[in-house]
Amino acid sequence: MNKSYLFLMVAILLETIATTSLKTSEQFTKPLFTAITIIGYVGAFYFLSLTLKSMPIGIAYALWSGVGIILISVTGILLFKQVPDLPAILGILLIIAGVIVINLFSKTSVH
């Protein structure tokens, strides 16, 4: 696996953890979850910056946001019982399709 993709995966996982902690921080009133949120976002942006050394910013951001949306949606379902309706599910499926197209067919992404 290319280092850029590894760094991007770490960035996305940290961002997912940070966003989940943001919800559980209850508007920054819970110090532990507030700290996890801040540390997670700082780490996520650091690893995203490493990704940008060799991956175009548009491709990196498309993958970051697309995979992040998917992971946060799954987290919302599993942890917070926030089940998306049919239009949201269809939109998420389109995002998945976009991520697949970028990775399989784009000549601007890192392979």
C-alpha cells in the first residue's frame, strides 16, 4: 500500500474518532471527550498534510470527506441509533460509488 493512502486512512480514522467525541463532548462540557476531539482533529490534519505531499489536494479531500461521511454515518447508526432514511442511504451509496471511481479510474490519484 502506498504511504499516502496509509496516511490518509489514519487521518480519516482520527477524524472519525474526533467527530464522534465531538458529539459525546456535549458542547465541550465533558473534558475527556473534549480532549479526544481536539487531539483527534490535530492528528487528523497532521496526517492529511502528510498525504498532500504526494496526492493532489482535490483527490485527497474527496476521499477524506467521502470515506469520513460513510464512517460517521455507520458510527451514528451503531452508537447513537441515528438511522438514515432512504434518500440519505442513496446519497451515501453515491458517495461510495464516487470513492470507487476515483480509486479505480482516476489518473490523478496516487497508485
